Amino acid sequence: MSKEYRLGLIVPSSNTTMEKEIPAMLKAREEMIQDEKFTFHSSRMRMMKVTKEELAKMDIDSDRCALELSDARCDALAYACLVAIMSQGPGYHCLSESRLSKVAKENSAPVPVISSAGALIDGVKAIGAKKIAIVTPYMKPLTNMVIEYIESEGIKVTDSISLEVADNLEVGRLDPLNLVTIVDDLDVSEADAVVLSACVQMQSLPAIQKVQDKLGKPVLSAAVSTVYKLLKELTLKPVVPNAGYLLSEEFNSAHAGK
């Protein structure tokens, strides 16, 4: 009999991608590992424009979302908005995860709570990358906040591209395969790895393996890192086909038990 895992997603109200890419990765895993099943349950925080002010206002709602999802007795919760965390200043993912874990625990649901922001940091460190190049959909001031946050964690950002799309719905409509050519303008010469989407709303999954094959360097995203961290928290081998190096059998076999 298959083991079923309930995953709770805390998402911006205008996010249309996390409930697409995370299930896609884990459905691909289900085809590979027959005795696992995943279900997905969301709670939403109001947000339409990706601005520092609106992100801060939205973040307050994350406590309510964690409480609602803990009612469903999910096996793990993921706060799926990277820039909402990173725009609050260095180290905020630790404070957020701790606070939301407390909310769930006080509702008799002591389950792991992760954030896409913390997961991206952990994912980059897991593959041993010290320097990365990134692509974001944000306006440049928000991209700079993301860079400062990442660099506060001891990871150097060698180059970045900001697509400067402020409307979160429009971010979700961007063609992910355009990233295959967008990276031609990204200087990856000094980078150990590439973050193809430092945003869980900007789709990148269909392009990740293509760009990795093109560049010959590890490629990951905030969504890929979120799946990696969720699987680790559930004590499952973090492997998903065609989702880049972090979730590859090659990487995880080499780092089993670490």
C-alpha cells in the first residue's frame, strides 16, 4: 500500500506556479517510486504587486495560513514566496520558519515548516556552490535585496538578470522556455551554479535540464530547492527526474547520508 504525504503550501493569492511546479515534480517522482503518493493543500495570502510594502503586508498573513493548513494535519508546510522573506532582511527565513512552526505546534500539529527562501540557500550550499548567477523576474531594487540576502549567507552572486515584471500574475505567465535564451546574457564564467528562477512564481521547470545541459553547470531554482527540502524533511531520498542536479540521482547517490 502506498504511503500518502500531505503537503501544505502557503502561497501569495496571485501565485499560479507553485501549485503547478511542485506537484509536477512530485508526480514525476510518483511514476518513478510507486509506493509514494503526494497531495497538495494551499492557503493564500493577499498580494498582487511585487513591492516591498505589499510583500511585508502579505507576510503577516502567513501565520493564519499555517494555522489553517495545520488543521488539515499536513505532513510538512512550505512558505512559498522567496522575495517576501528575503525583502525582510538577512536571516528572516529562520525567524519565519520558527514562528510558523510554533503556530502549527500550538495547533497540535508539530510538523516541519520550511520556506522557499531558506530552501534555496540550503540547496545552493548542498551542492557546494560558493558563487552563483541568478535570474529573477523582479524590479532591480528587489533583485538587489535578494542578492544582499543571499550574500549574507556566505554565497557570492557573480551576475544577475532582472526581468522587471512587477505584476505577479504576469510573472506567472512568462514562458519558461525563454530562459533557455535569456541565460545567453547571463555571465556564468565565475559561477559554480545557476539559479534559473530565484522566484517561485516564475516558471522554470521545463527549462532547467535544458539550461543545465547547455551550460554544463548545475542549475536549480527556488521551486526545485523547495521540493528538495520538503523531501529531506520527510526523510525521503530527494530525487526527481529531469529537475536539475540538486534533485538528480547522481548528486544524491554521491551525497547519501550527508
